[in-house]
Amino acid sequence: YPQCLVFNSQNNTIYVGGRYGKCVIAIDGVTNQKIAKIPAGENIMALCYNPTNNKVYSANRYSSNVTIIDGATNQVVATVEVGHAPCALCYNPTNNKVYSANWWSDDVTVIDGATNQVVATVEVGDYPIALCYNPLDNKVYSANWNSDDVTVLDGASNQVLATVKVGDWPRALCYNSTNNKVYSANETSDDVTIIDGASNQVVATVEVGDKPRALCYNPQNNKVYSANRES
């Protein structure tokens, strides 16, 4: 049951995490061959990459921890206890931090990318399920599934800057670097909320198909795409 992927640009390696097996698989980007089976926690929900320190992070939902892997050796360098049921990760290159959204404890754990130490635990809304980063304003966004809102965190201070009401059951986030906007796909209201990155204000709500669950941004054409599960 593979369910997440991340790419290591320094070593041209793809990492795969899954629901079972308690491991991360490393695949060579040239040969497409498996080169490592790396022990991790149980039910790997998300992976992310830190290019500054060449590290890969695995969010282990049932273990309530994050496994940190050296991207050069594919060895585990640390296991960090976070909140309950981590299910999303993102990286802040400005401050070299990794963020873990923890579903059952309603918080975000902030990990120092250099030291592997927890530097903050920030309370957010109910059931945080997705994260994204705004490099222009150095902000991190947490989509909170059960409270129908997005928490905005300051990337430098780890403080909550705003709580933005969106549609019902926000499930995914993405960032538009051209217009400095954040998009929230709202699963049960069948729409996408658009948030201004500078002001943290909602600027539009766009109806999409049934049950939007994933978003991505195309910078060449300045478009955002929504994958709608039931339409």
C-alpha cells in the first residue's frame, strides 16, 4: 500500500512510504532499481525532503513520530517524537525547519532541520491534515479538516498569525508563487477557497467537482488544478 513519495534532488533518489511494512524504500532515479529498505515507523502518511541538510522525513501515523533519514547514506539519523498521528509534512527553507501536522493532537510540531530537535509545538484547528509553505511571506499553512479552517503560522517565530475560515472539510493545500495565493480544497463543500498570502484574507471561493482532495500548481501557465474524487 504505497501512499507517499518524495524526490531527493541531490542524489537523484525517489523515496516511497506505505501503510504497511514499517519502512521507506529508496529507488535509484537512473536505474529505477531499489537501492535501500530503510526502517521507519508504522503507517507512513507523508514524506518530505530537506535540501539544505540532504535529509528525508517520514511521518509515521501510528507510531506518532517522524523518522529522519540521511539522503546520502540512506541511514536513519534520528527518530523524533511528535504529536499524535502525524499525517502531513512540509519544509521551510528560509529557517531550515520541518513541520509535522498531527491529526489526533490538533497541533503542528516544528523540527529544526540541522539539529533534529523539536523547537515548538503549535496548537492549530481540529484534525490538521495538510500543510504548505509560502516562501514570499515565510508562512506555513495548516488545513484543519474538522474545524473548517486554515491556521497561518509565522515561519520565523512559530506563532499563529491568523485562523482563516474556509469551506467544509479542507483536505489539501497548494501555493501560487506568481500571485502569492494559497488554495484550500474543501472536501464536502465541493469548492476551493483562495487566500491572499500577504493579508491572510479570503479573496474568492471557486466551485469545483465533487469531493476535491488534491491540488497542484502550474507556474508556467499560472493555473491550479483540483482532483475531484467523485466527479
